[in-house]
Amino acid sequence: MSNLAEKIIKPKIGLLELAKHLGNVSKACNVMGYSRDSFYRYKTLYETGGEEALQDLNRRKPNEKNRVPEHVEEAVVELAVENPAYGQHRAANELLKRGVIVSASGVRSIWLRHDLESNKKRLKALEVKSAQEGLVLTESQIIALERAKESKEAHGQIETLCPGYLGSQDTYYVGNMKGVGRIYQQTFIDTYSRVGIAKLYTQKTAITSADMLNDRVIPWYSEQGIPLLRIITDRGTEYCGKIENHAYQLYLALEGVDHTKTKARCPQTNGFVERFHRTIKEEFYDITFRKKIYTTVEELQIDLDQWMSTYNTLRPHSGRYCYGKTPMQTFMDSKHIAIDKNIGNMLRISDSSTYLTETV
């Protein structure tokens, strides 16, 4: 039993025991601060269902009768994306004009259920819907999105326009394997769709960083029919150096991939892959190393590939453009954006990320 459950049940058991010891229900209730009605209610529950019945008594159960009809919920969500600048009171008033009756607090409750409770989140929902469904935006929606973009630029956030526009790469230290030595993971994340690719090495060098791209990343984008335009990395020696004698820099130049470095002492600008490293540690490495003993990198790579497949194709993601879809589903649903907009020309007409990074 958890500590919380004990705290809930213990006083009630104490009341019942005290009344039994004193032989006087009224006196026990006065000492413990309970009413006689409460005592007899606890006594009946305990006699019929034991301690679990006393615990269930304190669990709040949602009142389904308070839920609004489905068509009202859909109307509230639709308006939130249509007019993200509306507050809950204005939204309720606008819906009333359309014949949909819902209170301001009801609007907010629905927003909370759909992760739309802030203006920032509603703008994000509009961005995603516009990009993935090709919506024609109204003037007010365009103004709202432009203001949001200016705010993001002021706070140094990474801008990613579509799959293939920006990839994030980093090195993750997995640990020390007996008989093998240090194990490093080269990680790549498509910052729009959050599709991840990972490969294990026993060294952390420019050659292994380039091999990751050559073996897995570039071929995968080729299969999808879109190019990889830019990669953001930290300033580690495996990623930075003089192009003429640095394998990673030379490979990027040959493939025509632009390289962006994170700002000095600002690792959060590569937060996409940093957050993924936390996920893979908690959901894969912390578990698999307690279940199985590995003797080779190849064995571990097989299990890693299986987990990555689950991560990309089965695990819902809460990323900015995912909205609960899997990374691979997000990639496939939005791949047409890259094709329609001819992302090969995007870097020549957009400087949306220069405010936070330095291009090599």
C-alpha cells in the first residue's frame, strides 16, 4: 500500500478501533473529530469491503453528466484553432452567436482536455493544421501567426518548417560494456516529425559521426524522396573542425548539407535530441540493462533498432507538430509540405534560424 493510501485509511481505521476500545461511539467521534454519521458509514464500508473500500471512498470520480455534448466539444475545439487569440469568455460569446451554448468555464475545461488552454498552444494547433491540410488563412490568423513568430525569434527558439528542413545530431554516452569498453550512440532527430535514428559505436570521432549520416540518415531521406537541408550539432570535436581534414565537415560539404552549431554555453538550442536522450535512457537503456547482459555492441544494436522502430511507428508523440501522432505518421502526413514547397530552395530564401545559431 502506498504512503498516500495509508494516510487516507489510517485515521478511519483508528476511529473504528478507538470506538471499539472505549465502547462509546460518541466519545470516539469527539476525540477523532468525526461525526456519528461518518463513523457508521466507515463501519459499514469496512465490514463489507475491508480497507480498500475506505480508500475508494476518497477517490474522486468524474461526473459524466457534466460533460458537454460531442457537437459542443467539437465546436469549441474548431473555434480555438480558427481564432486562437480568443479568450474563454469571448469564445463562449462567439459560440452563443452560432447557437452553441457553453459557459466560459466550460470552454476552458474543453481546452484543457485537448491541450489548447493557452494562446501559444492554440497558435501551434493552427500552424500544424495549416501546414498539414493546406488551409487558406484569414488575415487575422496570419497576423496572429506572425506575432507568434516574432515572439519566438525574440526568445531564441528553433524554427523548423517541414520534414528534412532541420536535423539534430548529438553523441550520447551509453556506458561501459565489459570486454568491449565505452559505448557511444550517434543520435539523429528530424526536428519537425521527431523521427529518430540511432547507431552505436565504440568511439566518439568525426568518422563515426559521418558514418552515422552516410549509413543511415542520408539513405533514409533518399528513400523518402526529400533532401536533408541542414543539421544542428553542438561544438564537440566530432562535429567541428577544418573542412580539409575533418571527416564530418567534409561529408556534409560533399552532400550539400548546411551545418549549424549551437550557441556557446546554450545546449538547450539542441533540445530536440537532448530530450530524446532522456526518453531513450528512461524507456530503453534503464530497462534493457536490467533484463539482459550484453557482450557485444551488435547484440545491443539489434534491441536498440527494435525499440527505435516502436518509438517511430507505434509510440504517440507530443512534439510540436505531432499532436499525439507517431513520429513516422507525422512525417508521412507532412512530407508533401517539403515536396510542394521545394525545400531545396528554402535555405536560400529563409534566414529564420540565424538569430540563434552560427552557420559554419
